[in-house]
Amino acid sequence: MKLIIISGLSGSGKTVALHTLEDEDYYCVDNLPIGLLPHFIDRILSRQVQLYGNIAVGIDARSDAEDLREFNALIREIQQRDIEIEIIYMQAELETLIKRFSDTRRKHPLTKKGLPLSEAIEIERNLLKEVATAADLYIDTSYTNIHELRSYIKERVVKRQQANLSLLFQSFGFKNGAPADSDFVFDVRCLPNPHWEPSLRSLTGQDPEVIAFLQEQEDVQDMLEHIKNYMNFVIPKFKQQNRYYLTVSIGCTGGQHRSVFIAEALHDELREQHKHVSIRHRELGEH
């Protein structure tokens, strides 16, 4: 049996993630107190006929604080039942979360007695620290809408086969900040920039003209080769540690040309060697 634990900050998209998994035939339970998780699993396992092979549980900061501090111990206890566990932690930037609560006019679960929203979010972040540290997949939804998040969950979580590593290459622009959900970040701002070529400025790293320009640059080919060699070294290490997810972010200034080209090239190269490789261009809004 497979158990996915969805946790993270309120407003980051946990409910969307659970609904996506439910649509994919997961048995989903939201807002389960973490202290009840072992008893819940025992109840599922005790049934002679298991209707669901995959289960997803939503855990938030309303669980008992002591139970949250003992999160790792609870997970080890459940793993003794021979259950595959994945922990997904979701977050977004403070400004994004505040805007979402303002737009939806929903109340944050920890706001009470006049506590400001920003303070409630920081308290929640601190309460969930142990969960965040234990996460297999860290998702930052600051730049992700509902439809993109559903697609992301399907691509990275649902399609990942048991014991296979899900590898994601994502491009981004440093002007909007580096993604918080990265395992590795490579800075390619040192490479020749197509932005300064007037005929290429409005194009992206997916367009043939930009691809041809960058392929002609020796520094670009050297950078690509160095990153590829490093990934070929580190991916087997992740697999040996039974890691389920690896997120590699490639950044340039605007996230339009160089990072897109490098991410696409790495994706095309490594998907021939690994079963589950996907790509995302944050600034282009593409998954």
C-alpha cells in the first residue's frame, strides 16, 4: 500500500493536491490529526478487503503541537508496517499567501484574537518545520495557478512508478527569485545572452533561432556538458538513498532564453536514460 502525506502552509494548494489525487482513485482524508495517523493506517490494514491501494492524507498545523514535533517518529512507526510513504510539503511566498486569503476572503485557521495574518503564517511555518524537513517533494506554488498545480501533481506524483525517481528540470528567472522547491540550482547568467540580439529578444529558448544562436556558443556547450556530467554522477546517488524526487532548476536573468534552452537540452538528453523526466518553464507558464 502507498501512503501520500500532503502538508504545508494554508493557502498553498493542499486541497487542490488532495482533490487531484482523489480524481486519480486515491482514498483521501483531509485534516487528519497527525496523532491519529498510525491508528488510521491500522484500521485500513485490518480490513479484509482493501478497496484502495493508494491513500492520501492531509495534515496541517491544527494537529497537536507535540504530535507535530514527533512527526519523524510517527512516520518510522508506520513504515514498520511495510507501507511506501511519500511526504509532500507545499508552501508559497508570504505576499502570495496574503493575497490569496484576501482574494478568497477565507480565514486562516490559526488567526484568532486579532492575530495578524502574517504572524499566523509564520507560526504555522514554524509548527510544520519537522514535516517540511522530512518531505520527499517540496512544492512552491507562488507562481502556480490551480490548473498548473493539478497538472504538476499528475505528472510528478501520479505518473511516478514505484521505486522510480521523478526528475524535473525547470527554468526560471533570477529577477523573480530562485525557486524554493529546488534540490539543485544552476546559474547560467554567465552565458551569452540572446536578449541583446534585437531579432531574438522577443523569442524564447524553445524557438529555432535562439537554439541555433546558443548552440554556436562554446561556453554554452561547455556549461551543458558540465551540468550533464554532474547529473549523471548525482542521480544514481539519489536512487541509492531511495529518493523519489529530484528537482533541478536552471536560472538566467529573465527565464526566457538561456535557462529555457539549457533545461530543454538536459531534459532531452536525460529522458533517454531515465524513465520519468519532466520539464517546466516557470516564467513561460509551461509544464
